[in-house]
Amino acid sequence: MKWTVETLNDVVDAELASLPADMLARFVYITELIEDFGLERVREPHIKHVRGPLWEMRLKGRDGFSRALYVTAIGRRVVVVRVFIKKTEATPDREIKLALSRAKELKQ
């Protein structure tokens, strides 16, 4: 069974659509790596563990960096729960808390 990548809801879709074109292209590239080769074979610099069940896709563009925070779900699914443009070196704690809060929706 292959891995699939999806977004949690329309809010996440809108966050993704607001990214600059080069960062969106990078998201598509990482998504294709996961779907073609399997999540277990994709590593840094493309993805990195954040905290608990939360991981990040690392998106770099001409204007800076953005992140697509995701969790894994039953059925070999990668579910993106938050997308944002980074303004600091470290991933802000408020972004992590928001992503973890959204991830709880999967368990309901």
C-alpha cells in the first residue's frame, strides 16, 4: 500500500494556496517523493521531526522558508495540518501548538 498526502481541511488548503509559487512547487516535489518512494525513505533536508507526532516538510523559496506541519494517520496517510511562512530560525511554539490542536481532529 502506497503513502498518500492530504490536507486536513479547507483552512489548510487556503494556507497552502497562499504560499509563493516556488515554495508550493517544493511542497509538490516533497509530496511526490513521499508517494513514490514511501515516507520511511524520505529524510532531511526534506522532512524533519518537530515534537511528538508532529513532523515538518521543509519548504525553501527565493523569499525565505515555510513549513508544512503534518502527522501520519491510519491507512498510510500523511495529513498536513498547518502551513506557514517562517519568520524566525526556530519553528514558533504557537505554530506547533496550533498544529497539534488541529491534529486532534483526526482522532475524533
